[in-house]
Amino acid sequence: MMFNKNTLHSKINLFILIIILLIITIGFWLAISIFFSIYENEMTRMVSTGIIELEEIVINDNEKWLLSFSDNLADPDNRLLNKTDPTSNQALHQYISHANNNALEFVKVTYSDGSSYEEIFTDPSILKLASQNTVTPVTEPYFWIDGDAELGLHLFCRYPLTDSKQTPADTLLMGLNLADQDTVDYIKNTAALEATIFAGNTRIATSIIKNDEAQVGTTLDPTIADMVLDLKRPYTGKAEILDDPYLVTYAPIINGRDEVVGALFVGKSIVSIYTVLNQIVLYITVLGLILLLFFYVFSNRWLRINITNPIRWVADTMEMISQGEYKALENMPVAKYKEVEMLQTTMYDMVNELVTSKKNLETAAYIDSITGLPNRVALYKKYQNTPVDDNKNTLTLVFYIDVDNLKYINNLFGHSVGDILLQQVGTILKYLLRDSSSFEVYRIAGDEFAVCKIGLHKTEEISFLAKSIIKEFEQPITIGEHIISVSVSIGVSRNELCRKTKCISCTDGCKDNLEKLLKKAELAMNQVKMNGKNNFMIFDPSMNEVIQRKASLQQDLKKALNLRLLEIYYQPKFDLTSNRYDGFEALVRWNHPERGFVPPP
């Protein structure tokens, strides 16, 4: 027998067995307690973070949207709120319809003479509710939240409209529905947390589902309602939600009259974890007793040879893999038991999946999905930090290539044809440069490509390559049943190689990094566009001056419009047939105070 009370050996075995049983039992309960303590702390942190995210989406993001909507609406350049303009109401209606995000409930403009313009997309009682708040802001928009279980929860904004002297004149009033089911569903899908928006003590938008029914219309637990709605305090902790245990966070929503009109809720159900806990306790207790008696019979040597060593190899290998040493899998020992073999096989498959995923991520990050060419990220990764005096790897030449009229092609033939066209453009560029390893092709934007070269280059090489590219696109490209004529505009920027101490005087010709080269090449390309497209141009410093002069002229023209400095000249039209004047042409001319008469472009 295993336990013989007449032998010292049996007593020692019994003593060791009892000690191990106590250690396992105490350790088991301690581990369970620590696990659930950590679990509850983590869940509490998650719901606390979740309520902040919900408040940001429900309140702050909607306030930003209303403010942006109002700023554009009140922009005097848009003339949307100019009542004297006979087309302003139509333009205002079009703007509101275009900008409406389906949550906008009404827009009301009250003019200083008592007249108003309004558009209502919901129950008129919502506008009546908003009108009860008579706070009139002077210079800044005024936001407040109001509602109840019957009307729902709404964000209102009263936006002051000022005249040219910044004196309040008209008022813009808007309302936005906050009870958005998509918002609570977003929290559930992204954070795995239940979310609810309350109006009063009633759920008006919730992700909680019980008995296959959404719990919209159900009410807040009275105990929680007393604290959150009556005492206006947030609450974080455990609570019963529709008879199920949750870890929750509530935040009250207070209106401009310091009244609680609703609340936000984020929670995590802990029903499943308690169910699992009970099952674990039962199964582990029974299994622990059986395994304790079973493994007690066998020697440490068997455990070390058959279990401990293979598992230790897995642990050591995983540690090496975490440090990027994937070759450790090559020395995987042969497992003698199915469980260890499954562990090793699972680990092997997992590592292969990690390697594959890593390669896919790198491909997605650095390769353009349409053309298969390296993208802008790959370009910057390779050249952004390259020293300008590293002649061997210095980027010295950039061709900035823009496909002319791609937007027109997309509108005419569809974006699928446009994507195929971009693929063929990339193929053509790679084919032209197939024999030159120092050139690389990138797709850096929607219709823009870059050809980059490192090392030495000649001036005639620039012209030859640019003309070759332009000539290659003289032939129409056939895509399915469509024959498309394509041209490209090319801007070129260049760097000289740095001679370091051999330079007699530094010209800064080798000090352009990737960012500067791209900018200069783009400027040259834009100059080609302005000159009629389908050509190339090498960057010249005078281009900066032209752009600066054009920008200055545009600013001066805006001032001239505001100051009414433009002049109208009437030019008679003479009919040679009837030998008389039959009309006039009205010509606008600009007499610039410094430049004199500025001719039309």
C-alpha cells in the first residue's frame, strides 16, 4: 500500500502530501483572488476611460461640429446670412442641406429687425425647448444641453452674428440630437464596453441587449438615480443593471439651469466571469486532487526529462523569439507526448504567423496598394536622414511627375479606369529605368510620381530622361474599351555632390535634403502646369520669386476688392454695317497704388 502507518516512509509521504495539498489550495485561492482583483481594477480603468471617450464623442465632438458649421455659415465671404441678398435664403438652404450630418434638428436665424429664417428637421417642440433658454451671448457661442425622457437629449448652440463693427446684430440658433445609437454601438464595437445615453432616468440610446431586445426605454436603477441624478455626482463601481452585475461608470449631464437632464453610462458585464469562476473552482479542485496523487508517485527525473525540459525549451525559445531571434525554431527537439507536441506545433505556427503578419504590415506601410511601387513613406524612410555629404548614398536628382488631367479622366471613365491608368504609368516608368539601378520610382500622391537618383548625374542626362518620359506618353493608352490620351508634367530638382574640403567656396548646392528637393521639384512641375502642361522644367530660384509675387498680388487684390479700388471703364462697340454704336463693354481695371495699372491675366 502507498500509505503504511507502520513505516516512517509512509508518514513522510503523507506529511509531504498534506503540505503540497495545503500549498496548492492556498496558492490556488490566492491566485484566483489576485486575478479577479486585477481583473476588476482593469475593468474599472476601462470603464473610467470609456466614459471619458463617450463624453468626448457625445458632447465635445458635437460642439466642435456645431461650431465649425456655424463659423462657415456666419462667414461674411459666403454671404449665406445676408438677408438683403435675394438669393441668400436659397444658398442658406443648400448649405444646411449639404452640411447636415443627420443629427442636426433645426437652424434658426433671428435678424435684428425681428424677422427670422428657420429650417426644422424634427419635432417643432425641440425648437420650442431651445427657445426657453434666453441667454444671449455677446461675442462667443453659447452651448447648453437640455431635454427629458419624452423629448430626448439635445445639444443647443446660440451663435452671435456681428456686423462690420463687431457689434452683435443677429442670432443663429441650432440644435443637435445627442441620443445617437451609432455612438453607443461604436463604444461597444471598439472598446468592448456597454454604453448608454440617458434622458432623465430613461435609456434613449443603449447597446445593452437582454432577451434579444435592446433596452431602450428602460429606466435607471433607483439607487444609482439618487446619486447621479439627484445629487449630481458621478459614480464608478459595481451595480446591478437589469438584474445583471456590472462594473460601471455614470456621469451626469447638467443643463444651463444647473439641472440634471440625463446621464452617460459605460459598463462591463461580469456575469460570465463569475460563471467561469465557479466552474474553474469545481474543475480545478477535483483535477488538482487527482493530479496531486498521480504526480506524487513519479520521480523528478521523469518530470524533468519528459515535461520540464521540453517546456523550458519552449519558454527559452519564446524569449529568444521576443527578441527577434526566429532561428531558434530550427533546433526544436522531438516531443515524446502529444500535449508537448501540440504546444511546440502551436508555437511554431504562431511564430510563422507573426513573421507573415510582420511582412504584410511592412508591405502595407511602404508599398502603394494600387501601383505596387514604394510610397512616400518608403521614400522618406530611405532618404530623410541621409547626410547630404554622403556622396555614395546622397539623393542628388528628383523628377516630380504629375499625370495631367487625372481628375478629368476619373470623372469621365471612372476611378477603376483611373487606377489602372496609374498602374500603367508606374509600369512605363519602371520600364524606362529598367537598366539603371541608381534610379528609383515612387508613387507619392494621388496622381504624382517621383523618380529619384543617387550619386553622380549629368545635365544632359536630366533632359534626356525627361524627354524620354514625355515621349513615352505620346502614344494613347488602351484600357479595356477606352483609348486614353495621357500626358505628364515634370519638375526637376538637383543636388551637386559635396566635395567637402575640396570646395573653394561653399555654394550650398549640395545642402538640399529630401524635403527641399521635393518642394523645388514640385514648384518646377507647377510652373510647367501653368505654361500648358506636357513638358518638363528644371527648378530655378527665380520660380520662388514668381510665386511670391503672385501671392502678394493676390493679397493686394483682396484688399482692393474690400476697399472698392477697382475701376470700371466702358468701351463702345461700333457696328460697321449700320455705321453706329450699338452698345458698350464694361471692363474692370485695377490701378494699383504702387504697381500702377495691373493688366488682366
